[in-house]
Amino acid sequence: MSASPHPRNLIPIVLLALVFLLPSSALAQSDKAPLQVIYPQTQDGETKRSFAYQLLQLSLEKSGHPFSLSLSTEKRSEAQAREQLLKQHSGIHVIWAETSSMMEQKLRPIPIPTHGGLSGYRLFVIHREMQPRLSGVRDMERLKTLTAGIPSGGSEVEIFQKAGLQVRSEPLDELYRLVAKGRVHYVPLRINTIYSVVKQRRQTIPQLAVDKKLLLIYPSASFFFVHPQNEPLHAAILAGLSKAHEDGSFIRLFQNHPSTANSTRRAHIWNRRALRIANPQMSDAVQNIPERYLFNDQWLAKLQHPAR
């Protein structure tokens, strides 16, 4: 009778068998060096709770590429983070920002909008006693009789002026004070930020309110951006974000995250009077966004009826 193999001699055989049983994708992933991804820490200290950060994390998970995601050690404004990313090996690897042709010339966008194009949807900060006048605005000609407050240096100055709208450009804090004094009629802000901004500013300027009737729309999008030479990170985020749209995980995050779902529901955009203007700064990437990645009736239905 032949002797049975010693248990120690079976270990290499078992390990080899397990290797053959592993899916090819798992083997391929094990060969990839983990991507080191540093995202800028924002001034408010709430970065990890933000929709953009959680979407970036979801995209990296869906990419199938091993990664390590962390925040920068120092807090950065959007402008500071953008300038730092322009310098390769600077300690920041990806940012989230509203796009423009100039941005796309300097940095490389992942051309799938993070918010479905909602960055071009604007509600108005107004003096609460201005609501009857705003309610009477039914077309662009009536809106042109009012003065918009646009932050100094903001890209919206050109967009609004080219649309024939009256514009006053000042630092943002000053614009809110001018609204309270009746010298500026409205300040357009993104849907996902306007309610928190007004809540905070009311502590010192109680006259501020969010207009209840109008929705101004122009073509725009926010993207993730990486350094032009960071091809591995660009490919991973693009693949993962595309996969998140395909498998439904993007829309689940969108309809459940407070900054997108709650603010969009609160805005009742489906009941507002929509006014549309052109965007002379619209980039090639925005023009070429596939329809499936843009805010549509299906998204709207899911926001109105989350249980569906």
C-alpha cells in the first residue's frame, strides 16, 4: 500500500487549484498597482459627506481598479485646488468643478456630468417682499427688467449679459446685502446649494428668501477633472462612473443624497416656470454629453416618488 501524501505536501497543490478557480478579473486586478487618489478637503470640513466625494468613491469602486482615496491635509478653496492640480505631483489628483472651455484646455475632464447637467439650473435668492414681482415674470422680456447679482469674476457674468439681462457684479456677500436693500433683485444660485446658503445668511440678513416660481436653465455641467497626464486615474473614473449609470447605483445615490434629492424635491422644479438662455461659454465636452447622462423625466419621477 502506497503512503498517503504528507499534509504539508498538499499545500502547493491546493493553492494552485485556488488560483485556477479565481475569476480572470480578480487575477487582473491583483496585478494592478493601487491608484493613489487625493481629493481636496473643502473649507467647510464636510467633504466626505458631499455628493461629489461619495460619487467619486462609488466610481472608483465600480472601476474594478484597486485604489486608496484620501483627503488633502490642508483645506482648499475651489480655485486653490484647481491651481494645485495643474501642477503634476502636487498632492491633489482629482477635483470636481463646473466646466468651461478654459478648464478643459488646462485639465482633463471625465466627460460624464456629476449632477446630470443640474449645475446649469438656477434658482433665485430674493428679498422676501419681491416674491409677487417675481411671480409675475412669465418670459425673458420681463426678467430683463430686473437686475441680477453675479459674483465678481464669475463666469455667469458673460452668460447673463449675452442673454440681454441686467447684471451687477460684486463680491457675493455684498450682493446679499444689496438684495436686502432692494438694489439687486435676484442672485442666481445652484439648486443644491441655495437653500443652505439662505438658511445660513438669514441669521444676519433676515429679508432673504428663495423665489418660489422661476427656474432659469442654461447648458452647463460639472465634471471630475484630473491632470492631463494622469491616464490611469482618468480611465478608472470614466469606467466606474459609466458602470454606475448602467447598473443604477448612480441614480440611487442621486435620489438619496441630501444635497441632490432633498434640495431638488424642495425646489419643486416640476412646478416652476422654466426660462432658458444660451451659454456662450459652452464647451465641446458639454455639447457632446450623451442624453442618457443628463437629468431627464425618469430621474424626475424617481425624485417625486422615491419608493418607485
